[in-house]
Amino acid sequence: MSEALVVVAKNSAEHKRWNYVVYAYALGFLLLTPLVLEPFEIGKMNRALIMSVAILAVNLVVGFNGMLALGHSAFMGIGAFVTASMVQDENWDYWQVLPVVLIVGFLMGIIIGLPALRVKGLYLALTTIAQAAVFPTLVNIDELGIAKRTGGPNGKGVSEEVIAPSYWEWLPGVDGARGGSAYRYWIIILMLGIILLLVTNYLRSRPGRAVLAIRDNEAGAAVYGVNLPIVKTMNFAISAALGSVAGLMWCLDKAFVAGQDFTFLLAIDLIIGLVLGGVGAIQGSLVGGLFVVWVNDLTKRISVPLGLYTLNGDGPLAKAIFGLILILFTFFAPGGIV
């Protein structure tokens, strides 16, 4: 076996220096993104960052609590439709809707989590798959005025424009042709930073340590006094609330939501991003979001001549390129990129 290129002791002075280098690269990346990328590419970056938040929500349940839940696309949809309805129909501001989305997502997590978490393993996965599969149909129901609020099959647009106030025009990229996309980018960066800080502190707190204890040894955690049903349900509810916030960010960036945006395919993308980024790693959620959006888009531009057939992004085997990349990662980075 080949030796590691660099071996650094955790919490040592050298470790801290390496951390500063990582922070410097991350800061440079954040500052250059709205200056270098075109508006439509900034939009893709915004979508990748939103996916990172949703993957982090999945990570709270799958990576840090050890349960197989695959239905967070529904929570994203709930947050997105609540946001679109309140902003468009009730003339609320996005920041006013944020606490509403958090509460609705948290309550839906409890409602779904209480019965779902009574089962384990593949049965829990099937329950949450059903949740993700049925959501696009539920938003089209005419009864109870649901379709009126969601726009039904046509989706729902939001006419309110997210425009930077004059005192925020000093932000990189905001004052120019990239203005709208760049301003939304900085809003998403701000929300992402706050979410990462809150999740990190949550996992270091007493409830967070109980969540990790359940993942590592459920029987042992119960012996030490952890209330398994309450801790599992509350963690699932927090994860659902976080997924709903990702839906709010989706609506804020696209100004349009539809049921077909939150199908089971989105749930699969979240799981792919989680596994490739790194299960049980907060940084893995960020890398997974970037990977799912950008690599999936780049594979559509690849053209590989194979004699009588050319494998490209427009052909019927376009997904084969992305699938091949996933297979290679499972061999060479089975624990995730991070």
C-alpha cells in the first residue's frame, strides 16, 4: 500500500495551518464565482448550493442517525410551495415566510416521522419512497383548494423580484449584468453559512450527541438513558425543517415551482450527492451538491466517438457517462470524496 503524501496530527499547529489554507481557497472561490461565471452559470451554482442544503438535511437522518430515509424531496416541495403561496398570494416577503416554512416543515416531519420511524431498514426506505412518489400528485388535488394554492399541473410562479438594495451593490457581481443572479447567490451563501453553523452546533450539543450515539450503537444508547423514539422523531423533524428551507431557497432563486420539480428523481439525486460527498460528513453535503449539479451538466456536453455510434449528451445513452462516473467513484472513493 502506498504511503500518505501528508500526515497531520489533528488539532496540531500544522493542522490549523492546513485549515487556514482550505478557508482561504474557499473564500477565494466564493468571491470569484459571481465575477467569473455567466448569469446562467451562477444560477447553476445557486442550484448546487441549494442541493447542498437538502443533502445536509438527508445527512442528518441517514449519515448522523443511521436511518435509511429517501423522501426529502417531498419536504423540499412543501417548503417551496408554502413559500410561493405566501409570497404570491398573501404578499409576504421571503424573510417573513422563513419561520413559517421552518414550522410547517418541522410539524410535517413529526407527522410523518412518528409512524415512519416505527419501522427500520428497508421498510423505512419504502415508506419514505412512497412519501416522495406521492407528493407530485398531491399538489394537483383540487379538493381543499390545494391546486389553487400550488397552481396544479401548471405550477406556480412568483412575480416578486429579488433585487439588491443600493446598500448591497458593493457585493462582488451585484452591480452589473449579473446583478439579479449574483444577489441571489449571496443570499443563498448567507443562508448556507448560517445553516452550517447551526447544524455543527446542534451535532455538538447534548441532543446531537444522542443522535450520534443511536447511529453508533442503538442498544447502548438506550442503556445510557437516550429516549430513542423522541430523539429519532425530533431529529427527523429538524431534518424535515431543513429540507423545507432548501425548498424556500429553491423558490427564491427560480421564482417558479411545480410538482415535477420534486419527484422521486430529485430524492435519488440527493442520495447520490450524499454518498459521493461523504456520509456522516458536513463538508460532504457541500461537495455532493456541487457534484450532482455540475458533473451531471458537464456529462451532457461530453462527446465520445465509438465507431458507428457517438456517445454524447443528446443521445439515448447520455446517462451512461454519468453512471460510469458514479461506478468509478464507488471503486476509488467508496467512503465519499471528503
